[in-house]
Amino acid sequence: MKITLKLLGLSLLILFFAAPSNAQGPDNIILTEAEDLDNSDQPLDDIVEKRTIVEKRILPYDHVREADIFWEKRIWRVIDVREKMNLPFAYEDRPFFTILMDAAENDEITVYSTEDDKFTAKLQPDEVSAMGATIDTVITFDPETYEEQIQIVRNELNPEDVKRFRIKEVWFFDEETSTLQVRILGIAPLIDVKDDNGNFKYEKPMFWVYYPEARKVLARERVFNFGNDASPITWEDLLEMRFFASYVYKESNVFDRRLQEYLSGVDLLLESEKIEQQIFNFEHDLWSY
């Protein structure tokens, strides 16, 4: 009886090692549930192929009734990409400005003129493309005939030249949820205007992007996560979580004035912080502790 059991066990062992396994790939590579063989020749620059960003769906905003909003304030901010917290805006593989320009030129999002910040005048993709480049006339000489030739050169705008962005947002208190919320309405890249000698004159916005419409595009673009490389976030996540540094340069007022029109230096920064503190105090004073 013992001999029969030993022979049976030996037979099963031989069959186990001799049987072909469907879970093995070429060169006897055993695949796990989270892995798959890639037929392309390019090696995978990661542990697994990450498709979380590609398959992600953005969450729509909660419906807010007009009757439930009893307090509201509009704020305009400036994001400076040279600040440490804002470095992803400039140093990603695809900078934030490039994402907006490509989406506008491909007619994936609609951009608006800077005549005002109320999104009234739409811009066509060819108009946006013209903003992203300058046309220069260069005189050259033919090396054989030495004849003078005039060439038209198109100079593309360097994304590194866009160092600041404007943000238009609305802070409001929703009575239904008893929460103070904020919604970003628009984003505008700022470029420097220089004279013929290359000296700085002033900065101006290129165009306004209506943010609620651009959320789908921004949700497809991955951005660096300082805390964890295994947990990628998108530009839509970054903006919704407000993972950026900024300062207030304007609040809604009867004169429609910016802070820099009547303040400067340290007073300008103190007034910006004061406006943010007023919003915080408003929510804090609604409750009793």
C-alpha cells in the first residue's frame, strides 16, 4: 500500500513538471496578475504600465442653487512659477503653458480675449497660434552669387518665458452643505513685453482659459507628485487641491482697482495676506466653539 502511494505521488510530481504552463511567457517568465507582456520593442520605464491617469474620469461639481449662496467674493491671484512650490508649472516634460497652448491650437478648449476677464470674446485656434510666435524679417546673402535675400523667420514662444499665471476664482458659502467653497473660473498666462533693446516694459495676459471647460484636458496630463512617485496626480488634481503658492493681486471692489494701483512694496504683500485672512475669519466666525 505504501509503495502504491509513493508511485502515485511520484507520477503526479512528474506530470506537474512536464505539463506546459499557461502562466509562463517566453524564456519561462512567470507573469503575475498585475503584469502583462509587452509586444513592443521599447522597454517599460517602470515596474508596471500605469493607466490610472488615462482611465481617470473627473468628478462633476456639486449642483449649487443660487438661493443657497448667501456670501460670495471674487479673487484674482498670481502664480509665480519661480517659487519652489510652483516648479512643476515650468519644469515638467510638458510645461503647463504648453498644455494650454496645444489644447487651444487643436481646438480642444476655447480661449477668450483679454479685453476683459468675463469670457466674452472667443479666439480662433489660428489666432492663438499667432500669439505663440513672432515673425521676423532677416537679411541674408547667397554664398555663391552674394545677392541679398530676405527671409521670413518664425520664432516660437519659449514656454520658459511664461513665468506667471493669473487665476480668477470665486469663494462662496453654500448653506445646503454649510461649507465655504472655492471654484476656479479662469487661467491666463502672462508674458513680458519688451522694447526694441530687449528691456522689460510690462507684462500682459495672452488669453483667458475657462477652467471648468479645460478640466477634461488637464485631467489627462500627469504632473509630478512631491510625496509619492507611485501615486501620480494630474493638473486638475493639483489645481483642485490648491497645491500651489500664490498671492492676491485683486479683489472685487467698486472701483475695480488692483492692489498695485494704490499700494506698493511691503504694503502690497500685507494687503494680500489681509484679504486671505478675512476669508478665513469669515468662515471661522460662522461657528461657535
